[in-house]
Amino acid sequence: MKRVLSGIQPSGVLTLGNYIGAIQNFVKLQHDHQCFFMVVDLHAVTVPQEPEALREQSRTVAELYLAAGIDPNKASVYLQSTVPEHAELGWLLTTLTYMGELERMTQFKDKSAGKESVGAGLFTYPSLMAADILLYNTDLVPVGDDQKQHLELTRDLAQRFNSRFGNTFTVPEPYIQEVGARIMSLDDASKKMSKSNPNAGSFITLLDPPDVIRKKISRAVTDSGREVRFDPKEKPEVSNLLSIYSHCSGLSVKEIEAKYEGQGYGPFKKDLAEQVVGVLEPLQQRFREIRESDMIFDVLKKGAAEASEVAAPILRQVKERMGFVQP
Ligand code: TYM
């Protein structure tokens, strides 16, 4: 069975972008792959986090995984910080990573732009992400489009290690879907939907109440035409809404275009809001039940134990190959 691994940062409430770009694929892949889905709390602290907020958000992300349909009996769900092998391999891979490679990372450039002081952890973030993936000899990494560059570096590091120390790591493949890998902001389709956008109307969170979702979608920017057509170049806003519609309804973009032919944006946006509410309302209900049951702590403990079982022997082999004495 092929191995799948991915992670999401607990640095705020998750958005519809995280759901469509990542979590929906996690749910799909769990049925016929060995899956590891993490809450990457060590990555979250590469920018300042309030301890109380980090605790709450880490728990929330894990609970949202389950509420979205990840079955902890099929996939291992855990916190990155509870499997110390991640930090250890992260350090070892940092020593193999070139400064120039890290300087080229667009996520680093975006996150550090205009900041007076930038933590060193933000810079070495991609080496830790490579460690997350390589530690399990992962075959497939389901992510959104914005993680492509990190995945390329991970592949380079795997190959670099293998050619220097002997064949050790599987070189992982990204799993990025064609439509939905980049859900854009509702107020500006040239930017990706992100929880760090100061305009809360630009993103939908998985925990937004139905009325807030309806309002955000009705206010989403569209061009001045009226044709519901998928054309990311000419009609980026409508194309983005079409991607969201397709992912929430299961209909293809072609089917949706045909459904709204000659009807304009009004009915399309109204139905879109109901499609999104139709997905998120039951998810929120399951989230509340999971929260009340306090089951997440057992799930996270079990997930960490399963992860360690795979990770520990691989790290041992890495250290052996690099020449560390292991008494
Ligand atoms: P993060 O926490 O920024 O995002 C989590 C996942 O959501 C995807 N995503 C999107 N997809 C489509 N449209 C959007 N607007 C959108 N916004 C976010 C991201 O591509 C990602 O898949 N570095 C990673 C976390 C990470 C990781 C890993 C991922 C750490 N270790 C190992 C995979 C494997 C990150 O910052 O994701």
C-alpha cells in the first residue's frame, strides 16, 4: 500500500481553501493508502503564537480533520511535536540544505516581506517540512498548489541524501488536483484565499455560521458580465467560484456552466452559497460533537504511537548512514 502524508498548520481557523485544496483529498486517499495526517504545530511557531491560541487551534485542526471525514482507524492523526523524530531529522536535513535554496522559497519571501525581524525557523521551515515527508518514506503528498516549491526541495533533498549516503529515502510525488488546488480570495482573485488576509470577507472559514457564509458569497467580487463560464484568464473571479461550486457539489464545471446558461450571476451565487452551507453545516455539527466528547486526545495519542513506529527505524537508519555512533 502506498504511503500518504500531509499536514496543516494550526495558525488560525482553517479556510475553504484548506478544505478543497487539501482535506478533501486526505479523505479520499485514506481508503486505499496508508495515511499520516498531522497538525504541524512545530511549523506554526515559526511565526509568533500565543500559547493559549496555539493549544486551542491545534486541537481544533485535529477535530476538523475528523469532522471532515478522516477516520482515525484508517489514518494516523497526530501532532507533529509529539513525534520528536520530526525535529531531529529536520535538523539533519537542515545541514544538507543550501542557503540559496531557502532564499528562493516564495513562501519565505512572502512571510518575511516588510518584517523588521524574521525568526531563523521561518527560514529553515522547508527543511523541517522535508523531514516530515521523508521520515515515513512517503510516496504521495496531497497539497495545494502553493506547496509545490517545498515539495520540489523535498525531492532534491531526498536525492541529495541518497547519492551522498546511499539509497535511503523514497523520492515523494506531489498530489495536486487540477481544479481547486488554488482557491482564490473572494475579494481579489489574484490572491490565494488565506486566513491571514485582514479582510475577513475575503475567506470562508470552516466554522463560519451559515448566514456569514451566505453574506460572504453574495458579496464576492465578480466581473461586470453575466456569463457563468470557466475561464481563469478572462473571468478569474467567476472561475474561482465555479471551482468552489464543483468541489462542494460533486458536479463537474461543465455541468454547472450548463445549469446556469443564460441566467446571470445572481442565481448561481445563491445556489453556490447553499452548496457551501450544505457541506459545512453538517461538518460543523460533527465538529461540535467531537469537541464535546473529548475523544481527540485518545485519537492523537494513538496516531503519534503509530507514526513513531514507522518513523523511528527510518531515523535510526539515517543516523547510521551519516556516521552517528548509536550505542
Ligand atoms: P498550510 O497550513 O499553509 O496549508 C495547508 C494545506 O492547505 C492548502 N491550501 C490551499 N489549497 C487551495 N487553495 C488555497 N487557497 C489554499 N490555502 C492553503 C495548502 O497547499 C496545504 O496543502 N507547509 C505546509 C504544511 C506542512 C506540510 C508538511 C504539508 C508542513 N509539513 C508536510 C505537506 C507535507 C503549509 O504551510 O500548509
